[in-house]
Amino acid sequence: MAIMTGLSGNEMFCLHLKGFAPGELVIGNSVYSMGFVGSVGAGLKTMMGGEIEQVTKIIHEGRQSALARMVKEAEHHGGIGITGVSSELIWQAGNVEFLSIGSCIHHEGNKSEKLAFSTSADGQELYCQLDCGFMPVKFVFGNVAYSIGIGGGIMGGLRSLSRGEVKEFSDVFNETRHRALWRITEEAREAGANAVLGIQTSILPLNGMQEMVMVGTASRHADLDPRHFESPITSDLTNEELWNIWYMGYQPIQLVLGVSVYSLGFVGSFTAAFKSFVRGEIPELSTLIYEARENAITRIRADAELVGADDVVGIKTYVYNLGSGLIEFMAIGTAVKKVAGTKTLTSALPPQAVIKDKDTFYNAAEKTLGANLNESKK
């Protein structure tokens, strides 16, 4: 029978170079109800701020159930591994569907009795990991559902009367984001991995709350320092970037992130509002964002120094308007260190490993009419 795969031609080529052949597209899903008790408990917790443990647990269980069903389907098809694993969350009339999708692969075209690995890396990314000497173990994630809380909002509101950092907000945001990182690292450690690669971070709305989820691939490298089996390295570098720094002799050590929430202050907001009517720079906003950026970067610099890094690479910065004159500035990157003997298996990546696939489906009707005709009722 013909194989139905989600792998692109570029992915198939890269996997072929490593002895793998495409297999079936596999899917796992699970629909959960948040439940009356859980919703009430979560509602009470949002008044205090911080993690909403009931919601975190439900989402974690739902994601795991969907992943387990996808793995079972892959084993039914005799796959040795699953690539390009995604974990989506879809709200449906008060319920939430957890959806996992990936593509089976076979080693040298043979069927396997047991699945050996699952990975968030697609075929091109998996080639890069394998060429660095990493063997994928398991798709892993770490999540945390949280709220700033009414209490935090009141304290933050009082602090927002004056210009500067609102520490109450910064503390909540920093704690929750680091908690997600700790959980994905723990899941990798329990799986016997010494690295989590290709970490992707998403922040999703949850009916007045937010979920921060990190997904990546727990992997094992035979030449890493043994201590990393207890404290796995973490990296949000793309797998192509990982290959490049590995080729240059650098190893990722830890994903580092820093958050700073600043208030323009009542007087500053009032002054900036008037100045926005005239052309030219608004110094209050310029200096506020500059200070927030510097504060966030100072935090990731401190984290990098604690782990003995030489550099922090791939730093990405994000600015969010939280309303009421408050902004969040987040900086995230990967701390790296030069280690003797670090080298890739080949001296260059094939072009197929870095070519980005183009989308060949365009729904012009949706853009023209403002509605998706595929979802219209007949």
C-alpha cells in the first residue's frame, strides 16, 4: 500500500543519508473537560496569582494522553521513530482537545517491533542532530498555567503610579517561565537523556490565564560530561545553528531567559500622551524600554555566568504591552562553552538540510471574503 507521510522531499533526502525511510503520518488526540471543581479551584487560585496547579495538571495529562496514542499508532505501523512531533491545544465549546501529530520513519526500510524514539525535530533538523552525534530519545515538554492574579494586579497597580520596574510582576513572570524550563529538563533526565535540543517556547491564552509551554527533544550524546545525565544541557538554538556552533567547537550548556516588567508611571504616561500629539521622539518611552531591555539581559548574563558559559548566543528579545502603562520585556538565548574535541561527523551540511519548504496551498477565498469557505455550513 502507498505510504501517507508528512515528510517533505527535503526531509526524505536528509533522512535517507542517515539510513531512514519515510513511514505513515501518525496522530493522537484527547478531549478533556476542565470540570466544574477544577474551574472553581482555578478561579480561586487566580485571585492570588502564580501557577494554577489544577489547570497545569489537566493540560499535562491531556498532552501526555495524545502523545501516548500517537506512539501506539506509530508502533502499529512498525516505526523505529517519529519525527516532527507537535503538541497542539484546541478549545472546543468549553472543552479542550490535545492533538499530537508526527511522521513515522523506518530504519533502512525495515519495520520495528518497538518504537525507539520520538522527536520534535523534522527530517532536516534530525539530520543536524545526528551529525553532531546526538541520538534522539523522546519528545518532551514542560508547561505551566499561571495568572498574575488580582492581588498581584492591585500591588502592580499601586506600583505603576511610579516609574520603574514592577517587581511583583517581574517575579511572577520569571518564576513561571523558569518552572516550565525545569519541568522539560526533568522529563528529559527521567528518560535517561543528557540534553534537550531545539526547545521552542509558546505562550497561549487560557480564559483569563496563560500557559507557557516548552517543547523539544530529549537526546543522548556519548561524549558529554557525565554530570549532564543529572543536569541535562538545554538549548533553544535551531538544529542548524546547533550544527554550526558544534562544528566550531562550542557546546550548548543552558537555555537562559530573563524577564522584566516596567511601568511608565502615572506622571510619565500623562506626559507621554501629550507628547504623542507632536512629531518627534518620546524620551520617556525610549528610556523605559531601554531600561527594561538592559534589566532582562542582565538577568540572562547572570544565569550564564553561574554555569561558566563563554557566550550567550541566539538572543531573542520580545516586548509585550500588558496595558495600564505596563510592558514586559523578555530576553531568551542559549549559553555556550568551547569544549575541546567537539566536532561534527561531516564537514558541511547538504543543501537539502537548510532549504526551507514552501507552502503550496493558498486559501485566497478566505482573504477575499473574510471567511474560511471550508468551514461554511451547507
